[in-house]
Amino acid sequence: MTRLMLSAIIALSAAACGQPNDTDVVNVYSARHYDSDAAAYARFTEETGIEINLVEASGDLLIERIRTDGDRSPADVVITVDAARLHRAEQAGLFAQTDFSTIAAGVPDRFVDPDGYWVGFALRARVIAYAEDRVDPAEISSYMDLADPRWQGRICIRSSDNAYNQSLLASIITHRGEETAEAWARSVVANFARAPQGGDTDQLQAIHAGECDVAVVNHYYYLRLANSDDPGNQDVADGIGLIFPAGESGTHVNISGAGIAANAPHPENAEALIRFLLSESGQRAYAELTNEFPAVDGTAFDNPSVRDLMGFQADTLNMSTLGDHSEAARRVFDRAGWP
Ligand code: FE
């Protein structure tokens, strides 16, 4: 019997039992839990025949779990949001070094780890949301403007233990230094309408409720409300405008990223999945279902609301610098008294 026939029989019997052959599996450890991911994974399995075993946990727990499992970890691909968290995972030794030059050929360099441990596959902008009936958007052109006393008692933003805020502050530290970043954070705290609470959607709802006039949120939370079938959500978005900071450093951008696990039992399938995430079908899923921006330049997708927001002046920092300044950002938040 030839090897080919033998492997065909094994594949058939695996299919007959409804159990994927162990070689046709990829174990994905993900901190994301969106419909777009489920859709992307389903398309991946359809296209490649490789089944996905999904393990979900919040970002830092996920890192901890893989780290403690060590070389017994079944993880093949690690997926999480936020560049600083990817950096922490990298420092914990979770990723295998990978040559992304062809895998991520369409992704701008700044979204690919220079050491080859992870790659961004979807982008998000952290923008300034404002109440259209109470704020003249000409008054804000950069994050720095949020320090102005005119916003006293008018800003809503989530707490400093949130990764999105830490990476925003890390970008400010990178561009302007720790001292300026601290003075900025202190002034923003002085302008809080209320103590930080809730997630980004809660800040948008607080604008709608008149509790504050300005908030800092990731763009897709706004689009999720605006594109919702629920008239209540549409109503929240209707009265809110978005400012994409321009000028010197532009709009802060962060990534959802993936890397091949250091002890991946199925490294080839892991690579196949990352290639898929960066393929047109993968990229489409994120732009169409979670309103994220594609990481691959020139991706075709069908979501006018995302398309309409594109073309803003994005910060050109390499994502790896956010991780480099993440510790400093936490210290600055502490010193500035940002809860
Ligand atoms: Fe989010």
C-alpha cells in the first residue's frame, strides 16, 4: 500500500468518526470574543479543512495560562488585542520567532513586530467623541487639547488599568516625553466629569445622557452603536461626532495581533491561520463584522461606515514602541492620580 493511499484512508476514517485528525487542527488561544472571529475561523476551516480548537480568556489571563503551561501548552496561535499586551506576551516567551516578510507582505512595517514575534491583523483608532450639540469640534485637534481647562467637568474616559488608555499614553510618552505626558494626564484628570467607570461604550452613553461632552473611545464602539438595529443605540450615535486627531503625531492606532506559540504542536497550521487572517477573506471579516480597519493596505471590503472613517492621519509609531513605554505609562497614570 502506498503512503498516499494510507494517508487517504486515515483521513477518511477520521472524517467518518467526525473527529479531525490531529494534524488537521490548530489550537487558538484568543483574548478576542467577537462574531467576526467566529466567522473568520469558520471560513478558514472551510478553505483549508483545518479545524480550530478555540480557548478564550481575557488578555492577561491568557498570557498567564500559556506561560504556566510552558512547554506542555497546546497553544498554536496566540491572538490578543493591544500592542503592549503582545509585547508582554513576547517578553514572557510565548511566541516563536517567525519570518513574517512574506506572510505579512501587505501589512505596513509598523504593525509587524521588528523581532518577528507577532503581527497586527486588524487596526483600531482611539478617537475623541463629542456631543454635537455642545462641542465645536474645531476646539479639539489633538489629544493634548483635552488638557485645556475649558473641558473642566466635561470629559468621560475609562480607567487607567485599561490597555487602550495605557497604549495611548505610551504613544504620548514616546512623542513628547514622560514629563509632558504626566502634566497632560494630570490636567485630563482635573477635567473628568466623573470618576472613570465602564468600558468605551459606557462613555458614549454618558455623552448621550449629558453626563459629559467629550470622551475618548476606540472607533469601532461608536460604529457598533451607529450600525446597530436597535434604535436606542442609533440614537446614542446620532448625537455624537468623532474627531481623529491630526497635527504632529496624528491619531493613535492600536492593533489586534497574532503570533505563533513558542511550543506550538502544529506550527504549520498556525502559520496557515495567520496567513488566512491576512488574506482577503480574513481581512474582510474584521472590517465587515467588527468595524475594524484592515491591516493589509488596499483590502476590498463591504462596509461603508468603516470606509468613510479611513484616510485619517494615523500615528506612524511602530507598535513595538507602545510596549516599550507601557510600564512608564502605568507609572505616569499613578503619579497623575488617574484611577
Ligand atoms: Fe475593544
